Amino acid sequence: MMKIVLASNNKGKLVELQAMLAPLGAELVRQGDLGISEAEEPHRTFVENALAKARHAAQHSGLPALADDAGLCVDAFGGLPGVDTAFYAMQYGYTKGDDNNVRALLEQMQGLDNRRAAMVSTLVAVRSPQDPEPLIAVGRVVGEISREPRGSNGFGFDPVMFIPEFGKTFAELPVEVKNAHSHRGRAAAAMLALMRERWL
């Protein structure tokens, strides 16, 4: 059975990705369970940060590695917060956290009519730290930032990410529906196809 190290210590991500990649028959192991530290993420793009994380995990584990970098890209802000999504609230004097991120975003978007935004997940997988051909899969979901939070499922910006095709925010959808249509779900489906085609 192929083992792949997941360059994240986020339990939620491990559970989500393990389920999404189950058809491969590979076992995902969190880097923290192998005593591997978090990689630096100095870059301005999802793909560069994911690649840095994957290389770091592969180097310290001797295993193939999978990493994800994800965030919210708001059209009116030129695609930001992007890679700084998790720390968004801190730019405005709030402490780090999902609720404060949502509050800061709604404040910054007050009076803006262009509410279009995308949730983006970039997955990168490498066979080794020197792999010249990393697998790169991007999943995006385009929606609009609602004027107030709705729903209690999900995390992050899910309560204000309104998805027109469902007529609901991500946080109002059942978890399995969200996962099937989320940015990470789409990226994982694309990654699954790439791994099958190139690695197996």
C-alpha cells in the first residue's frame, strides 16, 4: 500500500482528503505524526506555498508528499486576501480566528456592490523533494460574499460564501454536499485523476 505524507497537521484536512483519495488505496499520514515540523510559507501564491510544503515533507519523510494551500480570493480586492486568508482579521487589529475573519471581511466590503469571490484550493504532490514534475491540481468555487453570515456548518469563510447554484452559503449546505462541490473537493478529484495517470 502506497503511503503519502500529508504536509499539514490539520485533522479536518486529513479526514477530508483521506476520504476524497480513498479510491487510490493509499494511506495518508500527517507530517506531525512523523515528527516533521511545519514548513515555511514565504510565497505570495498558493502553488508556490503548496510546493514548498510538499517538498519539505518529502525531504524529511522519504515518502511521496501531498500539500494544500487554500484561501479566499475577492475580486474587488484584486484577488486578496489569497495566501493571507487565515490571518485576514489580524490586518485589522482583530485576533486570529474564523469569526473575526468573517467580521473583518464584511466590514471591509461594506458598501461594495461587487461581491464576487472565489474559494481556491491548490494541491501539489511530489514523489521526492527533487521531483521535476510535481502534480498540481486546482479547485475553485465562485460565489458571492453575502451581507451577513448564514448557516452553522463548515468553517472559515463558509458562512458568508454564497453559492448561486445552490442558493445557499457553504455553511448552510450539508457537509457531504459541500465536500462534493467545494474547492478542496474539486482539487482532490483532479489530483486523484493525476495520481492514477502518472504515479500508478
